[in-house]
Amino acid sequence: MATTRPTWLTIDLEAVVHNFQQAQEAVGPGVEVWPVVKADGYGLGALPIVEVLDKAGASGFCVALVEEAAPLRASGLQKPISLLSGVFEGQEKAVAQLDLRAFVFNKEQAERLSEAAPAGTLIPLWIKINTGMNRLGFDPEDVASFLAEMDLLTGVWPAGLVSHLACADDVEGDVTNRQLRIMEAVLSHPEVAARQFPVSMANSAGLLAHPDTHFAWVRPGIMLYGASPFYPAPSPVELNLKPVATWTSVIMQVHDLSEGTGVGYGHSFVTGEASRIATVAVGYADGFSRHQEGRIDVLLHGRRAPVVGRVSMDMISVDVTHIPEAAEGSLVTLMGRDGEEEIPVEEIAGRMNTIPYEVFCNLGRRVPRRYLPLDD
Ligand SMILES: *Cc1c(COP(=O)(O)O)cnc(C)c1O
């Protein structure tokens, strides 16, 4: 195998398991935890994460798409897999073959799955209810009649009811309670109550902040990856979550520049004094966003150093004037801890004006992921 450029992500699987256990503790023994590993495990790598969480006791897993579920089945995963974004037309046969449980939000999806089901098999469906997110789901008042129609379809059965919380990260607000009351009204409808459906509503924020959203099973995503679903606080430390991802690169070259020298594209940065400027092997093609210009630090030799000038596709420039040890080959931490200093994903998200979810999902495909194994 060709050796790779020394820019990589380290994913701490021990920390993922720790964070999963925090979710389990928050919901207690009666509630199933189904980790959400869509978008390739929020960019960190679904397969190794599923492998450790399968062993750690996950009841099932959630992905957004059929094409995200296929590699999990190919890896030998036996546990149930839910499809959070439902089934797109043409994917019904794959849902049957891969034994997936789709969130279904209209009658046509159920009918197409019914037609696709091989004779003698039953495809389980999660009936998605729109309780207030207003993206996907049946209107609450249509649920009973849809269930009656489903009873006439062969090859499919309603496995339970699901809904998604719009504002669970808003601990004080009333939206979550309103969504809960709508779900409870659906559940108390005589046609529905008789079926004693298992229900799922909670994402990470719901399961941490709103115990009454736990129901039968919960769907934590971001907390497993060590980031807080509450922005900007409480922090992961306050939630007893461990950071999972460390992003590392190296210095390629160091230049001693005199005062008044422009650096990088557009010379958007000009040295204000004699400076040592290091070129580091990471850029926006790796997910190191260009939108952070002028607001970024990285860590070198346990100290912070500012990124100066433009972020280019494959490189950044860092002012290391105050770090005399910095030299070609020095390790640079873009995200994570170096000695006493740390750059958490929340800091990167803040300076990009986004949330940790997007920082993780944008991590470039060409950055190799290395996994710290479990000690066992
Ligand atoms: C992504 C997703 C989740 C997980 O949300 P987090 O905020 O990452 O915990 C849960 N449910 C659905 C329907 C989702 O799309």
C-alpha cells in the first residue's frame, strides 16, 4: 500500500463506547438504544463504530439511506437497521433484501414495499408521525385510517410509531412538550392504543434533556461522537461525554519572513513584524473550512498558534514565531488535545458559524481515519 500524506484523524473507539454507555445510563435499562450512524458515522467511519457498539449492547442501528445500510449488512451486522429518511422509489427491493426497517411517511411507500416483499415475508415499517418538525410524517389525525389501510396490505406490518423532535436542544422551550402531547393524543386514539406500539422520539438532546421522550427506544447520534447536542452549553465535559476525534497534520516547511511580507493567496495576510511562518499539510479539501479565515488556532508543541491568511485546498499557513521548536515534521493538532491545550470540535464549529455535526460531516474523504482499538 502506498504511504499516505501525514494528515489523519484518530478515532477513539473507547470514547465512543463510553459515550454510548452515557446514553444507556440516561435512559435506564428498559429503553433500547439505537445508535445513529448515518453519513458514515457522522464522517468518522460507520463500520468500526458499529462493530464496537454492536458488542457494547446496541439494540439496533439507524442510518438515513439504503446505501448507508448496505455496507453494514455486508460487514455481517445482524441487528435491525432503521432508515430514518424512509424509502425512495426504486429502493423497495433492497429494503427487503437487506432486512431494513424504513420510516414510512406516506401510503404509497407502504404499498410499494408491500409489492416488493417476497412471498411469505413481512417487512416491518416504522410509521412516522409529524408531531411538529414539519419535514416528514403523517398528520396525526390520519394515523388511524392509514393503519386500517395497512391492515389490508400483505408483506408489511406496522412495527411502531416514530417522530422527530424539532427543538429538543432548547431545554426551556415548550415545543418538545407540544410534540409529546401530540404523540400522546395519537397513542390514545382507540384504533392506535389497542396495538400497543413501541414508540421512538428522542435524539441525543431529547434523551439527555427530556426523559418523557424516551419511550421504547432512542436514537442518539452526536453525543456518541463526543459533541454536545446543546449549543453552546452544556459542554461535553459537563455531560460526561468524551471527545472521539483528533485531527493531526505536520509542518511541511518553515519560512523566516521579514516585516511586511504577504503570505498565501491574495496576500490577505501581511506580516506585521519579522515572523516564522509554517506551512501545514491540510486544506479545505480535507474539510478544514476556508470560512474560518482570521479566526483559527491550531496546536503545536502544546501551544496555540494562529492560522494566517487564506486556507488553500491542500495547505494552511501558521504563525509559529513564538514557538521556536516548530520545524519541518512537527506535529500539528487541528482538532483535539495537545498537552494542556485543546481545540474542541465546538470551537471549530463556532468559528465556522455552524454546529459540530457539520464539522464532522465535512471531514474530507482523503483524510485517513485511524482507530484506537478497545483494550480487551
Ligand atoms: C440524525 C437523526 C437523529 C440523531 O440526532 P442527534 O442530534 O445526532 O442525536 C435521530 N433521529 C433522526 C430522525 C435523525 O435524522
